[in-house]
Amino acid sequence: MTGEAAVRERVATGDEGFFLGTAAVMVIVVIGGFLNLWLQGVTSFAAPWPVHLHAFVFMGWVGFFTLQVILATRGSQALHRRLGWIALAYVPAILASGTATIVRVMQLGTTPPMWTPGYFLVMNMMALVGFVALTGAAVAMRRRTDWHRRLMICGMAALLVTPVNRWMPVPVLFAVMSLASSLVILLFPLAGMVRDKRRCGRVHPAWAWGLGALVATGIATEVVGRSALAGAAVAMITAGQPAA
């Protein structure tokens, strides 16, 4: 095996501990964020059924993602591949459930006070767009383990904007809305870049694509979310509704 081929092999395989540990951190961020609000009394289980459905779908993905990482790093690769087809149905379900919940919040006028309705709309839609794009690319490249596992991490990172917001002090959210959280989620692909560089002497391009997608969605949130265009979208969604 040539030196270049050896590097590619090291990048494509191994380092299972890093991916398992990264997934564990992501799960802690999700559960801890929602637990933080519950302990503060900001949220409760006394919510309408569409909210529970959205929570069930989202947390189901967190569980599925965790199971798949465990199977890929510590369990059966064959079972990991068979279960992977579930993602083809699950990703659209998250997009549909998330979009429906965002629209419902817009129409009821229950946007949290830290965000303007337009910003809230764009922030959450960009998280969904980033998740679908990166996870879809990961599924499409499932036969290339090196690309697949890195893009899956980046796709999951895109969904973490809202959980990270739940960790943020309220004054920070009022001051910069979701900008701080958009920067925090970049730590996941950046950590992967550092890990690759130290382990293999090079950074896998999948991290660059993932980082670029997360930066792009963050910029779109800041630019479009604060624009008149976002306000016009909210006006269209809420026409004839309680929040109009």
C-alpha cells in the first residue's frame, strides 16, 4: 500500500471512539437542553398533541442516530446497513414535522420573546435545510464510510441549534438571538478536522463540506432572518390566523 493509500485507509476507517464520543456529546446537548427548560418551569408535558408528535419524531431520530453510531463503532456493521434504510423515511418525517410545528408557532403567535417571528422562522427552517442536505448526502454516500460518518455528524450538528439555544443564558439570546448557538455547533466539524489532522496528517474534505453548509445556514439565518423578506413570509403564514 502506498503512503497516500495508507492515509486514505486510516481516514476511512478506525477512530471509532471519536465518533462514538461525539455522538454521546450530541445526545447530552439535546437531553440537557430540554431538561434545562423543564427544571426552570419554562416548559412542561402539558402541551397540545402536535407538539408531542414533533417531540416524539425528533427524539426518535436522536435515538436512531445513537443506535446507528453504536452499531457502526461497536456492534454489527451488517445490522447498521440494514437499519440505515429507515433514514430514507425518517429524514422527510423530521422535515414535515419540524415545518408543521414552526408554522403552528407562527400562526398562534407563540414565538419565544428572544426572537422576532421572522428570525425564529428562518432559524428553524435553516436548521432543517442543513440537516436534510447533509444527512441526505451522507445516505447517498453510505458506501464510502469516510464520507458517510463525517457527513452524518455534520447533519446532526445542524439540528442542534435549538437544543444549544436552550443552554444559552437568556440575556445572550436577547442580545444576539441564535448567533452564539450557530457558532457553537461549528465545534463539531472543527473537532473532527483537528482529530483527522492529528491522526492522519490531513483533514478529510467531508468536514469542509459540512462546516461550509453549517456556516451557510448560519449566515442565511442572520441575513434573511433579520430582513423584511422574513417578515413578509411570516405575514403570509399568519394571514387569517390569531397571530395575524
